[in-house]
Amino acid sequence: MMIRCNFRKHRICPTKVALIWSFFSLLMISSLQAQEQAELPFPVYHFQLRNGLQVILSEDNSLPIVSVVIAYNVGSIHEQQGKTGLAYLMENLMFQGSSNVSRMQHILYINRIGGTLNAATTEEKTIFFQTVPSNQLALVLWLESDRMKFLEIKDSNVERVKDSLVEEIQHRKTADPYLESSFIFDKLFYPSFAHNHPVIGTREDLRGITIEDIKSFYSTFYVPNNAVLCVVGNVKRRRAEELIRKYFESIPKGKDIPSPPPVESDQKKRGSYTHEDSIAPLPGFFLGYRFAPRHPGDFFSLSILNYILLRGKSSRLHKRLYKRERIVFDFNGGIEKRKDFAAFKLFVLCNNEIMVERSLRAILSEINRLKTAHVSDRELTKSKNMFKMDYVSQYATFLERALFLTDIYLTQGTLERLPAELNRYLGVSAIDIIGVINRYFISDNRIVLNIKIK
């Protein structure tokens, strides 16, 4: 789950939209050809500062803009019981001012130069990103380095953010009648507190977070040796490196970063559960299978399986649930990763309880079909082609490329395997699909939460 701040976005120039989409189309073609030979369709340069900051540069002069992403390897999995929402609070607090930048001035600076910005917090990372005219790179680097080193943590700022987040929690619950059910499902689905509490936290926990808690969290995790900085766009590599060293190298290295809590796989729950909900307008259910890939290449196979089952109107579940039997009101889901965990999750809504039972049986029937019958070459090729287009689209624009490279580094700790990664997905065979289906999609590894209208 990705939670984003509600900052207003501004386009750099309306006429550049057409240029970006033209660039996107050309890049898609060249990217597919380059990936077939296990080569990246763009240059990548990686180095590390003395204080441990990881830096990724990708020079591209096709547009006069630059995207800057800085990601901290910290999220809700690093929170302690009774302190939920701390990582999300920190994301919002990072815009409340630092020694040389007053409250919300970071946003004003970017807006004035015609740039865009946003931020996101997930279970495992916190990301800040902006796209600006390329001659404003120094400004962005200065802004990011100032709040990395000199963030102002004071009562007035903290209380202001707490009030805002408590209000946001209430708004989210009002806007999404199934939000509480999803939290209950996660508590069943993931065995440990680190993985099963909401990123946004709870009202009670947010109110109880102290200034000391925030200062300790900031000094521990928002440090250069726990961060990745990625710059993509119309920059000269040497000049960009000079600026990065100028603004970031003087920031002291933080202490050793504590590891997140270990996976508690022996406490896994399974079976069916029921939750009666007084605000849910329709009945439905959550369905999930958990897996921490034990065999090399399992995640590649699971990702292609995800497309076979779920992605597109020609996927098996869409054809079965929507077109043929017409038994669901809505459904969505897919592969989810949380650090060492991976999962396949589905959320289904139906018009009545009878359709709920029929939908669950239909889904399990489609899964069981895959356990014994090979996926046809045509269906496998179609799913791979859809996956390939989605994969390449992750680096179609400067910002998407910066986010893509940052995420790869945070996940793998290296970029060395990236050139060959797409081919690993495209090399999945029908036998691989049968293997992962029979290993993970079994009743002992399945959890269902039925949502009944109270």
C-alpha cells in the first residue's frame, strides 16, 4: 500500500505533455529491443558517498527537465507497538520546516519554478520526489539535504501534523467502508505486528507519540547511510555528482541501522473467518495465499501467474467472474510484497451472500485447473507481453525511471542484476507455473475473510 501526501501537483508546461508521450512511445519500442539483449535502454551510474549515501544518476537530454528521488529505507515495519503511524507522521513532518527552510516553503520553492512534487510512505520505505526544470537541480538538492540534516522537530509542528493525520484517518474510514475489514484481514494474514498494522497508524497511537519518539526515529533512519538518491534527466553526470557531493557529503553518517523484525513464519494462521460489518454496503471476501519464495525464480513465475489470473479482460478470473457467470460486482488484487513477505491477495464484492459463495468456488476452481493443466503457449505469450509492456512503462518518463531505479536498489541492494531481470520474467515456462501453483496455492496456505452485512 502506498500512501501519498495530498500536495497539489503542477505541470511544468502544458506543451510538454505531447513531447513526453511521444518520448514514451519511442522508448517503449527501443526498450523492448534492448531488454531482449539484457541491456538497459538508458545509462546508469552508481556511486556511494563517504557517509554511506547511495547515489544513482541517469543522464537523458531528450527533455529539459530533471527528476530527483530520495528514498529512506524505513516504513511501518520499523515501528514499535503503540507507535503506529510514526513513519507516515515523519513523512508529513519533513515538510514542516528545517533550519534554512520555513514551514511548507519546500513546496512553495518547487511550485514557483513550475515543478511537481509528492511523497509516499509504504510498509518498507519513505520516498520524496520532484520534477523540475533541469537548471533548478541545485535547489532541489539543497532542499533535500537541509531537511536530512536540519529538520525542525518542535511541539507546534508535531501537533499540527498529528491533528491532520487523525482527521485523515477518519476521512479514509468514511470514504472507504471496507478499510477496517482490510486491516482485520492483514492481522490474520501477516503473523507479526511489524507487517500487519496499517501504515497510517491509529488515532490513539498517533496521539501518544512523543517528541522524543520522533527525534529518535529521525536520527536513526533519516540519515545518509539509510538513503538512496536518484537523479534522472537533462544533467551532466560530472556536474550532478559535484552538486550532490557539495550538498550531501558533509552530512554526518548515522549510527548502524537496526534490522526490521524477523519473519515469524511459524505463527501462520489459515482457514476461513467472518467479519460482520455495519457500514459495508455489499457482502464480499478477502482471499490470500502467502509465500516467501523458497525456490530460485519463484517470484518471477508468480508475477506471470498474476497476469494469467487477473490482469486484463482476457485473464481467467475476469472471463469467469464477469463475462461467463456474472457473479461479482467488483474484484481486484494481485501480488503484494512486504520486505521478506510476498502474497497473492484478492478482494471480491458481490450483490448477495449466494453470489459470494459462488464467486469463491469459481476462483478456487480456476486455481485448481492450473495445478494439472499446462497453460497454452498462446495464453502464456499473451500474459508475458502484457507484463513486458507494464514493466517497460515503469521507466517511460524521467520520474518513473527514477522511482524504478530507486525501488530496485532498495529491494535488491544492487543494480547489477537489473539488465537481465526482464528476461528472467519472460523465461518463465508453463511447468514453472504449475510448480508455484502446487507449492503455494494450497488450502493449508489459504486465508479467507468473509464480510457479512450486519
